[in-house]
Amino acid sequence: MDLTFSAEDFELLKTVLERYVSNLRMEIADTDNLDWRKSMHADEDRAKAILARLEGATPGAAGSGRLEILFEGFVLAV
């Protein structure tokens, strides 16, 4: 199954993820429950790692103008 995103969609995906990380930081600061805090820190680390990979993304080979991201059985084609 391919999900096709425009370049604008790809940029929006990055922006949404950046906002999520920012909001998550505020949630972590306001959380007294240590289990939730630990879980949110793990989510934050994973989201930041995803953002780092998205920032390093380049168009597909052979000048296709596409970016392909594999998510364990799913290919996102941009």
C-alpha cells in the first residue's frame, strides 16, 4: 500500500511532529505520575529521532522526485 504525499504534505508532517514534541515537553513538566512521565519521555525521544531522519531525507534515486519511507511494511511515497 502506498500513501502519496506532496512536498507540502511532507513539510506539514514535520511541522506537526515538531509541535507534538513541543507540546509533549509541557505535558512532561506538568505530569506528577512517574509512569506517565517515563512513557512520555520515551515518546519524545522517538519523535525526535523520527524528526532527525525526516530532516535528513532526500528525494528518491534516479531523479524520481520521490521520497520513500518504509514503516515496517508501509512505504510512504512523497
